[in-house]
Amino acid sequence: MLWKLSDVILLAVGAMLIATLLHVVAEPLERWTPLPAWSRLLVSGLVVIGLFGAAGWMLWSRMSAEFSEVIKRAVAATHQLQEQ
């Protein structure tokens, strides 16, 4: 039965990890601002999404340059093989 419910268990563990991350990020806001709990969690969620988005954008720009270089080398190797 645990094997059949592995997707549900994985989803629950992921949800707990995300909730813990949001609470950890919202904790300083609790000390510094008089915001209600829902708004602190909203701000922390936006901060986390922004950080992940910025990291993804930086990684994607580097990966796309590397990928285009790999494509150029593959095309050149294909032409060289065809000539031989």
C-alpha cells in the first residue's frame, strides 16, 4: 500500500518542506513588521519565487550559450563526417 501511495507521500513531504521554507523566510518579518500572518507568508512566498526565478534566469542564460555551442560543434562534426 505504501508503494501505491508513494506519490501522495512525496507530495506531502514536499508540501511540508515548502511550508517550512516559507515560515523560515517569514520569521524575520514577524520581528520587524506588524504585518498579519497571511501577508508575511505572501511576502515570503514572493521572495522565494523571486530568488528561484533569478537563479533560473542566470542559469538558463549560461546553459543556453553552452547548448548553442554544443549544437554548433555537432553540426561541424556532422559535416566533417560527411566529407570523409
